[in-house]
Amino acid sequence: MRALCALGMEPKAAIRVVNSEPLCENEELEEFEFSHPPRSEIEYKNAQSRCLVALDLLQASHERELAAALLGRIHCLTHSCFEGLILDVVRAAGFASTRADRAHKVGRSGDGGIDGVIDLDDFGLDAIYLQAKRLRPGGVVGAGAVRDFLGSLETRRANKGVFVTTGQFSLPAMMVVKSVTRRITLINGQRLVELMIRHGIGLKKVKSFDFQEVDSHWFQQAEEGARSA
């Protein structure tokens, strides 16, 4: 009964309709008597805006939980699998070509701190060098590690590098990057999982839905068509 009242129907009218006999084909449907006028367009728009705000808050809350779960799962990966993940993320994020054959894991003894390379052309004349450092929760990459990465780039005469960690970068580490002319991008754990969520890496879609609204233009055309008929 409460739901019927919410729709604007008087309880007596609702009972009268439910208990009525089936209508014949030529019998006109009984018109409902509304307890209040239909909602105005302004009321509807305000209600819709509140729903959209609620959906945005729900999505933000879900993505925070999802990010935490992703980061926890990344910590369980082997180092080799983690390096492969970083290659996938960097390519999907548009840092380099999306062609898988241009991405290579290095990650071996004597690699000088380079874990992966993405060639930017077919001849290997230009490339992005990657370092992937998986730290325990709360771990921080210091300036020394970033300087070592820059040294590895210098050895290869490389100008582009991406340093990814599951932890954070210290302020001195970030200042080192700002003080050099090479194009270096630092990606911390939070940024890493944000990129994974944006590009759907390591995720599967469980459920989706469409948010619909009243099409005023459709009703306007329907009214005009009825008047001209």
C-alpha cells in the first residue's frame, strides 16, 4: 500500500482497480485518480541530480576498495610476472606503442637496474626503459635508487624512462627527476592501480547498467504528431 501511495494513487482507487473484473476489448480503462499532481520537470531534474551524485560517490567508494584489492594482489605476484604487468600497463597507458612485439622484459643479472624495454620504432633507435620495484606495503623509493636508474639510462644513452613501484617515492627522489633533462616518469602504487582500473588490466566486468532519463523531445514530438493527425 505504501508503494502505491508513493506512485500517487489513492488506496481506495488502487483496491477498486485490482478487484475489478477483467475488461472487455471495447471497454475503456478506468482512469486513476492521483492524490497529487505529477512531479514537475524541475522536481524531476533535482531528483535526478541527487541520484547522479549518489552514483558518483558509490563509484568512488568502489574504486577505492578495488584499488586496495588490486595492490594487495600485485604484492603476491612473482617478480617476473610483476615485470610483465608493468609492460602491459605502460603500453596501455599510451607511454609507448601498443604492439606487444616491441615490449621486452630484461630483468636478469647485470641488467643495471633495467627490467624492461619498449622500442618506439622498428629499428630500436628510440626506446623507453623501465624499472619495476615491488616493495612491501608502506615502502619508499629513495633518491639513491632513482639516481641509479638515471645512471643506467646514461650508460645506454637513453632519454626516456619509467620507474614504477608498488610503494611511494620520497620527496628527494622526485626532486632528482625534476633536476635532470631526461624524460623520466615516476609511477607509485596508487597511480599504478589507477591506470590498471582505467584500462581494465587484471579486472573483469561483473555488472553494468544504463542510467536513463525522460526524453522530453520524444514526448514533444508525440504530442505534435497527435495534434496533426
